[in-house]
Amino acid sequence: MDKLMDNHWFLKGLALLFALMLYTVASLDNESQSSGITGLPVGEVTETLTDVPVTVNYDEEKYVVTGAPKYITLTLEGQGSIIAATKINRQFEVYANLNGYEPGVYEVRLQHEGINDKVKVKITPPKIKVTIAEKVKKQFPVEVSFINSNQMKEGYKADKVVVKPAFVELSGTKEQLDKVAAVKAYIDLKGVNQSINKDVKVIVYDQDGNPLDMPAVPATVTVNVPIITPEKKVSIDITKRGTLPEGVTLTSITAEPSQITLYGPKDILDDIETLNGIFVDLDKITGNTNLEVSVPLPKGVTKASTDKIKIFVQAEKLEKKTFSDISIRVLGLSESLNVNFIDPKNGKVSVDATANSSDLDKVTSEQIQVSMNTQGLETGIHDVPIQLNGIDNVKLDVKQKTARIEIVKKG
């Protein structure tokens, strides 16, 4: 563009184009007058333009101007074609020049430019009363307010809000800034079930909750709202169903994880102490077994920290071994008495030992102690319970539960 403006041929061409345009407008005006065409303005006309914006020129870095109207009325009087062109193009400005003014109250005359000198211009009102005050800048914190917070998806709630920047700057007179009560950004929570991160326009309010026409810097802030649900960590309760097959013993049942976190409304979580509804069918257990089961959500709970848990069942297949001719020890018998065994005649019984193979291999006859207590018994025939001592990890069972004996005096 700079090169074109330096070209004298370009400038001559541009001047010729403007001359042709002016000639065309004048010709049309003359023709309309001579031919009586009524579609175009003829001769001197008067037009009134409303809602003409007013520009106020002043040092915006130092001052604030109040009292100036936004719009005025402009009355134009002159040649019809020129008035029509002025209305259509709107290439004019009405302004108040306050450059160089100090703080105070002034009545200034409105001026205009960009209107053909042949047009008579009337500005209504011709003068305006303005107040010039020192500009004050102040930072205000941004408050976040929620809309429709009671319409969030069930079980969800908003966590601590983060606003960036946390403060915005407002500019105005001291009196204007004193009216500021709050700067707010609004977040709609209707149907929300995930965290929010968005740019939000801020709104300035006075003490009565009315919006103030005060631009903030910046005009928008970034609001981050983490959306969470109340949570509670509870232990897992495993319920055993059925019975183990014969010869199988249950060592332990454990869950991984041993605890689980549930999410949902607080009033529902408060009533939950353990996670129930997880079952192990013992009749299907024949040895060590690993299971994976789905987590049953209690009513009203929205989710759990995991949807699957592992269950480890430790069970062993037992073996049985019979130890014969184990002598029955007589306990508590008076020194003046003797015992004669009637059944079993030889005073010996058979004992079954049941355990896993490794433990069962360690059991010896000497470890198995069978006894009966005769303390307080007098002479005569008696049926006395047979007792067994215990061996770790081994189940002992004597086939004969009682012994029939006769107690007699010595000699």
C-alpha cells in the first residue's frame, strides 16, 4: 500500500475516480429536479437522525468521565443528495473533546466532523455536563457461585473450587469502586458427573445485587471444579455356603483387596459397615482354589474402587491312618484297687489319625495317648469314657468311645 501511495500515477487515477463520483451525484440531483423524479430527495431537505453515538475523548489512563450520554439526536439540513449520502454512509462522528481537562465538573459543547460543510447541523443537546475524576484501580477476589447444585447426578458433589486468576482488576472512580460488593463467576451443575474446567465471564455486583457496568481485567477467568462423590472404606465379608466334600478341610479364606472403597450419598454410606453379598460355595472346593467375583453394589451406592475382587481359598485333601493296639492308660485309680478290662479285653484300642500327608507322616504310635479317668470309682463294673490327647494339625478319633472295666481290691 505504501508503494502505491508513492506512485503519482496511482494518485492521479484515484483523484479522477473521486471526481467522477462527485459528478455522478450532482448529475443525478440535477436530473431528478428537471425530470420530477420523486424517488430521490429534491432540493433542500431536513432529516433527523436519532441514536447517534457520542464519543468522549480524554486521557483514559488517568481519568474516568461520567455523565456523558451514549446517544444524541442529530438534525441535518441541506441538499437532498448530500443528506442521503450522509445518512447512508454514516462516516461522521459527534464527540466531546476533554483532552487537557483536569478533574472537575464541566459543561462542554458537542462537536462533529465528517459531515459535508454544505450541510447545516444541529446537535441535541448541544452541550453535555460531565464529571472528570481520577481513575482508581483495585483488585477484587472472584467468587464462584453454583447454579442448579441440587440437580447434579445422584451421589456426586462439587469439591474445592480453583479460580485462575483469583483476582480481577476494576477501574473507576473511588465512588464507583466503593459500590462494588462482589465479583462473581457462575457454574451450572445441572446433570454434572465429572470435573469442570472452563472459562467463565465475571459479573460485577453492588450491595443490592444489581449488576454494575464495570469492565473487569481480565473479563473471564478459568474455573476448575473437581466433581467427587462421598466415599467410605469398608471391609469385605465373605459368606460360606454349603459343606466341604468328605476328606477336605478348610484352612483359610482371604480376599484381595481386604477392604474396598464405596462411593455414594453420605447418608447411605453411613449405614454400611461391611460389604456383604460375596459367597463361596464350599461344596465345590476340593483343594486350594482362587476365585474372582464381581463386587455387589449396595443399594444407593454409585460405584466401588474396583468391580472385581479375588478370593483365595486354602483347603487340603486329608488322609487317614489307623494306629492299632494303643494301650489305655488308667488315671486316678486308688493304690488299693486294681482294674480288669472287660471291653476291650486287652485294654487296647485302635485310633484313626486324619491329616494332610506331610503332617500324617510325622505321627507315631508313641505320640498317641489314650486314657480313662477312674478317680472316685469304687469296686464294681463301670463304663468309663476313653479320652485322647491332641496333636497339632491332626484329627484323632478312637473307634471305641467307652471302656467297660471291673474295679477290684488288691490281694
